[in-house]
Amino acid sequence: MTSRVTFITPATSPSMRRARFDDGDPIDDHGVARARAAAGSLPSAVRVLASPSVRCRQTAVELGLDATAEPALAGGDMGRWRGLTLDEVAATEPAELARWLSDPGAAPHGGESVRQICERTARWLEAAAESDGRVLAVVEPEIVRAAVIHALAAPEAAFWRLDVPPLTATELTGRAHRWNLRLGRPLGPTTAGPED
């Protein structure tokens, strides 16, 4: 049995452009146009999911996907930092921000640590490995990072070393709980390959 999970990151939003912790804003006009242009370019799937965030659900709609919200794939809980930019947090809580960025177990904002995000995503991914066929999931970039960390058995400290551009596909193909990785393909007419 082969499981395939294709993670799609959301199109751009004002929060994303300002390096602001998600505050529930929708994708911007440029993001809408790019998602609509990529509609129809994704392979078929047995399940289509989305993080519950506004930008992930809206990206799924603009891609022409009928996605079911999946709470296990929600973006990280940023606690009291939700809606703030990195610069704002750095100005008011520099030591806490530095600790959060350097210690995967730290959650000085009162939300989830990187470790908790990685563990939650790993549990979901291992459950997904029990299903045959492809799952498409429109998810926040931190979920893609966490999935890659799990797939490669990489240290959690590598989380911040992974850049995940908007509106790209990251694919994991698994058999017997061993995952292979294909990173960050831009969405568009050439997304689906011969193996899809």
C-alpha cells in the first residue's frame, strides 16, 4: 500500500506579506489570482483537507477544491503573539522570541511549541499512512515544515531552516511508515507529473 500526501501552502495574505502571525485574514488579490490560475492543475485525491484558517480554506476554494477542515492540521497556536509581526514581538519580548526560535520545546507566547506542532503533525501523518491513495491538504507553512521534519527524521532544530513558499506543493510518498519527499513545486499547469 502506498500513501501519498500532497501539502499545498496557502496563497499570499496581508499577514504573510508582513511576517505577521496569522490573525485570520483572507488571501490577497494577487493570491486569489495565482490560486485561480493553478485551479485544475492538481492530481486527483481520495481526500481533500484544509487547515481551518481562513487563508487555507479560501486557497482551497480558489483552487477549485472541495476541502474538509481538518483541526489536526491547524497552524500553530501562537498564543498572545497572534496578530503581531515578528518585529513587534522582537521589540517587546526579544528574549522570549530568541528562546522560541532556538528551543523547539519553548512556548513563551503561551501557545504551542515547535515540538508540539511537530508531534501533532507526525501523529496525523502516521494515521494518513494507513490509507491507500492520495490526500491533498492545504496547510499552513509550519505544518509542511513539521511534516518534512518527521519524514526525514530530522532534528526539530531544523524547523526554522526550511523555507516554504506560498502556493507550492510538497509531496510525501510513504510505504511501511517510510516517507520519500518531493519539495516545493510551484502550482500551475505543470504540477501533475507522469506518476500522478
